[in-house]
Amino acid sequence: MRFKFALVGTLAALVAAGAVQAQDFKPRIVRFGYGLVDDSNQGRAVRLFAKEVEKATGGKMKVRAIGNASLGSDTQMQQALIGGAQEMMVGSTATLVGIAPQMALWDTPFLINNTKEADALLDGPVGDKVRATLEPKGIVGLVYWENGFRNLTNNKHPVTKLEDMNGIKLRVMQNNVFLDSFKALGANAVPLPFSELFTALETKAVDGQENPFNTVVSSKFYEVQKYLTVTNHVYSPWIVSVSKKWWDGLSKDEQKVLLDAAKKARDFERKDTREEATKALADLKTKGMQINQLSAVEAGRMRDKLTQVNATVATNVGMDLWKQTQDELAKMRAA
Ligand code: TK8
């Protein structure tokens, strides 16, 4: 008995000593890829993440922030993460649906009404459940950042009613929910990686696209797009992702540093994105865009056209998850 107590005491002392000793960090280089330009909400947050990681590891882990899709489009980077050729990235959840079908939940048109709902849903049990479906596929999803509410731009004519969607050749993300949604609304939807979008707009290979205001500003889409319609048709998250192959070789201390930094960067990024979005419309107006707000009546008509898309999403993500999502939203809206 006495021996056992002595052993427990020694162990406790060892653990305590370990805690005050240097943490388990190895010299590592983290290639962190993203699709937008350096001077964007995405770029700013990745750089903040990089600083946090270097600070927390005393410079042992170095994060190389590589924007402009220089490491590849979202889907190419995802494959590199799975294969272990790249350590980290941030990109749209929509481009992950081919790998993890439940990600399609976030593509449901008009699901989320405001950023309060978005944060609660993404950072709560529903968001956790969806995020967890990536891990068996070789990707560790750390946290969601904000891409934002998506709005429509095009070069043909102002979109003030449902019928105006007719005949617009619209770039959509490489994702069936987006493809089906815009087909249902009457557009000629063309899936393209984001990295090819500016050129496609410039050469008039497509007439339009949809993205948050922030991206229309940072990617300079206003140079090649005349009309912007405030549709807020879907809230789009980004997800900070890690190669599972690489993650599994990290110490617990290193994993904690990455998760903590991703959360810190998330809080910064959401604030930064929201502040930028409130100023963006005025900015885009001065840059020459013609802007109109889709009326509630027309938004309603669009929603009606999307009933079948919603039903398909519900089936694809699973009825349990769909119901849980609707319940959580209903609770928030009643409160
Ligand atoms: C950036 C993309 C972008 C997304 C898109 O790589 O593809 O339109 O909104 O943010 O992930």
C-alpha cells in the first residue's frame, strides 16, 4: 500500500515537472494555402494565424501563408492535404461536398438569416457533427471562418426579379447544390474553380458569379462586372483544414497550438469580414457598380423554386441532421 502511494506521488511530481518544462514542439514548416488574394479577409486571417503559431511555439513552427491559389484550387489543395503533400488550407465548405456529403448542409439556400445564427450553428453541435465527417476522409477540420452571405453579380442586366435569372451564364462553385439551385432559378449554371473566375468574367466566358461583397472587392470583380444584386441567398462558411496524415504525427502540444490559433484567427476574421462587408457596398458603388436589393417578394419567389433543392439536401445530409438543424434554428428564432 505504502509503495503504491509513493508511486502515485512520484508520478504526480513528474507530471507537474513536465508541465512547467518546455512543451513538445519540433521545428516544422506549415504550408498554409488559400484561394483569395493576399489583401483579403482570408489573407489577413491566415497571416494572423501564422503569427500566433510562431509566437506560441517560440518560432519552432513556421507557417508559410500562400494565397492566390498558388498551391492549387480548393479541390486540388484538399487532395494534397489528404495525400500529405500540403499541411493546411482554408477554403469553402462547398468544395468539400464530394469528399464529405454532409457539408452540403451549408449550401442550403436561405438556411441562415443572420451572422448570429451562423455562429451559433457552426460553432455548436451541428457544426461539430458536420466537421467530424471529414476526419475519416483524411482531413481534420479545425474551425469555421466566415466567407459570408453570397450575392449575385453579372454583366447582362440588373436582376430585380426571378425571371431576370433567365439566360445568365453564371459561374457556380463545383458543387451540385449550387448547380441545381441556379438551374432551378433559370440561370445557365457553369461550375468553375474560383482560381479561374476572374479570367472567365473578363473574357466573358461567363456573365456572372455569386460571392460575398468582400470577395467582389478583394478580387476586383467590380472591374469586370456591372450589376450587383443583394440577394443574400446563402451563408457560406470557410473551413480551416489540416492534413490528417500530418496532424497525426504532431504532439498534443502542437495540435493544441494550431487549434487555439485557428480559433483566435476565427474571431478576428469574423469581425474583420463583417466590418469590411458593411463598407463594401458604398465602396463598390463608387467603383461604378450598379446595385439593387432583391425585394422580399422576389426572394420569396426564388425560395419557392428551391423547395426541391432543399428536399434533396435534407436527404443527402440525413434526416436526423436536417431536423436537428431546423430545431436549433427554430429555437433561436423563438428566443
Ligand atoms: C476561395 C473560394 C471562394 C468561394 C468560391 O478559394 O469559390 O466562390 O466563395 O471563397 O473558396
